[in-house]
Amino acid sequence: MTKSAKGIEQKSRKMCPYRKAPGGAGLDNMGDRWRKFLKRFHPEGIPWPGSVLYNALSSTTIFLRHYELVANDIALYGTVQCLLDIGTGPGHLLLALRQTIPEAKLAGVDISPAMIVQAQRNVKTHGRATHIELRVADANALPFADGVFDRVVSTGSLHHWDDPVSALSEAHRVLKAGGYALMYDLVRNMPKVVCEDVRARFGPLRLAFLWLHSFEEPFLNVKEMDALGRRSDFTVEGTKFTGALCCLVLRKAVNSVKNKDTDIIEPQVGDPTEVTKVSGY
């Protein structure tokens, strides 16, 4: 191990890099300003050659393992006949889902044509093109009819969306009444228990990599994800963690009533700023 790598490992063992340090609102505001600054330099879609680099990154062990965890978590929310993945990128989640729910019809959209080309190559390479549809599309203008999907999901894409409330409205539109929308993303304030689980599963170096990644991507924190859900047409059922990813659990009510204080279902794991539930392990 190199001297620099050893230093990172030792530092990671001493502390959870995602832990929220004391300081309260001041640090939260600083994080929000940093996220807004980063958004200026992060396009909603990743063009070529970034698509090739992202495909290589998302093909690493820690990413592929997380796609498996997410696919298994998605399957816990009931039978799926038709599923949409928004911001599918190179399509790795769809490939994991094909293993988990082999009979379901899967669709993936991404605003980047280069990403869809990469996804088409990956699907073809793995020989799992059956019932997988890939399209270039904006999350704010999905090319599907109302109420056609049992499940709508997104992984690592939410923080890229220019207008996330509008995108969630589109997800709500194409989802069947009573269906779930599951939004997975890394967050700035990973709870200590989750941090320790990720370190135990993947090692301190990979945890440190995720920590460094959080500085160059405009990720939300858990509280912001929850608040975003409550601004949408969905009922917010809470937040939880699947591996290192925070999942915002949204459900389309049968009567599709917009969130109001009296309509909110309390999160399953309490205050979203203190979520410690881990699934997939």
C-alpha cells in the first residue's frame, strides 16, 4: 500500500467522513452554497467522452454491488410488471433488475444520447435486451402515457436534475395509482451507522472515495431529499438507506392528492435527519 493510501485508510478508520460535524445551521448553509456552486458545472446529462468514463466508474465493484442492493430493494415493494428507470445512465441498474425481476418490462431514459448509446451496448453485451426499452428523454418530459408503470426509480440522478420538483411530477404522472417511486442517491450527511456498514462491507478506501466524490457532486442531504418529496404530488413514506444510498420512498395515492400536512404519512424511521435504517445487508 502506498504512503498516501495508508494515510487515507488510517483517517477513515478514525472517523466517519460523512458524519455531521457540530455547528448546526452554519455548516448546513455552507453545504447548500457549495452544492449550488457545483450545480453550475454539472450538466443534467453527461456527454461523450464523460459517458465512457462514467461507464467505467459505474462498472467497479462498489457500484455494481450497489446496483444489486437497489434491485433487491425495489423488488420488496410488490409485484412489478412495468418499471421505469429515470436517468438510467449506462444501464447497469436495468441489468441488475433483469436478474431480480426477470419477467418485468423495463424501460430506461436518460437526457444524454451518449449515455443511451452506452446503455444499449451494455444491454447487448450482457444479452439481456428482452423487454428492456431505452430512450433519450428529459426527466421533465417523459415520453410515456399516464399511469403506465408499476414502479418508477432513479439512482444517482436526482442531484443532477435542474428542476427536480417538475421531474417528480412527471414520475407521478406516469406511475399507476398506488405505485411507488423510489429515488436513490448519495447524500452529504451519511449517518454514522451507515458509514460504518459501508466501511465494513467495502473497506475504508472505498468509503474515502465516496467521501471525496461528495465534494465534486452537488448532492442533497437527507433532510433536503425529504423536503423535496413533500413539495411533490407524492405522499412521502420516509427515507432509508440501501447500502450507501439514501432512498426517498414516495407513493402515488389512489386519489392522487397533493401532499398536505394532514396527508403526510410519518416516515417509518423517524426524523429524516436521524435516519439510521439500513437495508440490503
